[in-house]
Amino acid sequence: MPMTADRTLPFEQAAVLGAGLMGRLMAVALAQRGCSVDVYEAGSAEAEGAAARVAAAMLAPLAESAVAPAPVVRMGHYALDRWPQLLGELATPVFFQREGTLVVWHRQDATEAARLGRVLAHTAEQVPELPAMQRLDAAAIAAVEPALGHRFAAGLLLPGEGQLDNRGLLSALLATLQSMPKVRLHWQSPRTLDDFEPGRPGQPQRVIDCRGLGVRRQWEQVRGVRGEVIRVHAPDVSLARPTRLVHPRYPLYIAPKPDGLFVIGATEIESEDRSPPSVRSTLELLSAAYAVHSGFGEARILEIATQCRPTLPDNLPSLRMPRPGVLQINGLYRHGFMIAPAILDVALELLCSQRSALAARFGLAPTLDSASGSVPATLGPTS
């Protein structure tokens, strides 16, 4: 259990700005610890503006180490055990599985696959607590994913990795918040830090800012990184776990969800453009999925969506206290679902005691606010 599980908060009222993934998790956690919470969200209860709504919600620390450093991998590994605890406290059930990640490639991409294998092996040396990856031949791939048959000559199985239903989770968090008597939800109610003076009469004692891209006027380093996903219904396809296709230009992921639903994605663009996906990227995603399993040829496209993920210059998460009583959380990038439980627990430790033992475990280094001399101002990976 995390160190924060039985900690008593040193305050009784809080405001949470933003009701995306991080804002909802934080609001639930504070209310569970006896705090009265006001949640302010610029949009509606449907979270239509949240990056978490357009995501595959894969919990794949070793797979993500292809683009993520060791501190993020450690946070992801921690979250795999923490998610079942968090989900078990919600008002409604959420799909969650830990069947591992399958990585496959076509013969012409064997060189790229070998490079990836070296990266994952290096990660395993840095984070030895991760389950060891398994190299598979054609017969072994067919054994773990019969639907793929002998379509691929070689692959990798990353045991213990998982996924959950992102929209089911957002809905379950909402239902939980709505059932809590000490939580007040304010939709279509944008707020900034300038609207609050924590600790003054009539004001919340703490303000936790989880607004993602909505914080850019107060945190200029935050930028958006565009992602695109396609949701399809493919009853003729049966995959037991998320599958990743190695490719030098568009490494694809296919995440199977309940009831024949699949989330397909790959693209990552340094842009804050939220216009619909291009024909080219859509064709590339769908053709790559078809190359993994021909059953996707008869799938029905339910949605083609884009969203921008809040990202900091180093692509790493950060927690900072710009002034007493205010905590800002941002920069979860493409790893939101994978690292959110770790970031949540670090934040709870900071709110309880202004220091965090978990931060050191994840390679996060608190620094002090020079104005007060005692408040952690920023948290950023040490390596």
C-alpha cells in the first residue's frame, strides 16, 4: 500500500482545477480522506476537452521505455499494482487487465525490432524489478495470440503489462464524485490560480491545479503534443492483450477493449493543431492494423479523434508549488494513465507533509521555493 493510504490531511477544504484524469483522481482521493472539495471544470462532465478521453490507456512501462526514461518506467511499474486498489474504491467497475504486451514486426522491419530489443534490454538492467521480456518464435506467438496464427516469424512478450478502459474510468470517477457528499462539481466554470487566495477567510485551504493545457498562461513551458486514435468495432478480431507493431515511421498499437472494441493509434506530432486527422495518417493506421489482422478489414469505424497532450520541454511530469497552498500537476505527456497513480501518491505526500519519500523512489527531486524557504516548488526527474 502507498505511504499516503492512511495519512490524515492537514486541511479540510480544497479546490481542484480541471476534471480530467488527474483532477478526478485527486478530487476522489481528497474526499476519501475527509476533505471538502470543490471541482472547477471549464467543460462539461463528459470530459470532452480532456486528453484522457482520447487515449488507449495502456499500462506498459517496459514497452514505453522505447521513448521514456527510467524514472517514468518506475512510476509505470508502481502504477500496475496501484491501479487495482484505486479502481476497487470507485462506485462502478472499470475494465482492467494485466495480460502483458505483445510486440511483433514484419521481416523487413527486423533491424528496427533488433534496435528496440536492445533498448528494452537496457531498461531491464536499469529497472530490474520489471518482469523479464520473452522472445517468441512463430509458434509461440500463435500460442499466446491464436488469432495471429503464424503471420509473424518473431516477437516479444512483455509480461505483467496491462491496460484499462479510459472512458469507463472517467465515468466511474465521475459517478464516485457525484456520490460523495463533501464534493461539489462546478461544470462550465473555468478558474485560474488568480481566482484564489488559499487560507484566507472564505477561500479553500489548498488549491490543486490539474488543468493540463488550460494552465499555459500561468505555466508557459506547457505545450501540446498532438495524438490521433481510431476506435473501431471488430467482432471478427480476437486479441487477448495490447499488440504493438514495430515500424520505423509509425509504430502502431492496437488495444482491445470489451465488446469487440479496439483502439488503434500511433501518431505523435509536435503540434497543437486539433483539427481532424489527415487522410494519410488515417490510411497508415488502418492499413497497419489490417496487416496485423485481416479481420480489421470488416471493422466498423466508430470514431477518428485527435487531442493534444499536455507536455513540458523535457517530456517529463512535474509537480510544483508556485506559492504556499497551491500545488500544480502537469506534463504527463503520453504516459498519463501509466503514471497517474504514482503522481497522485507523490502529490498526496506533498500535501500531507510538504515532502515525499516516493519522489526519491521515482527519481524526482523536490526543490525549495526561494520566497518561503520551506515549500517544494518543483519536482523534476533527476535523470
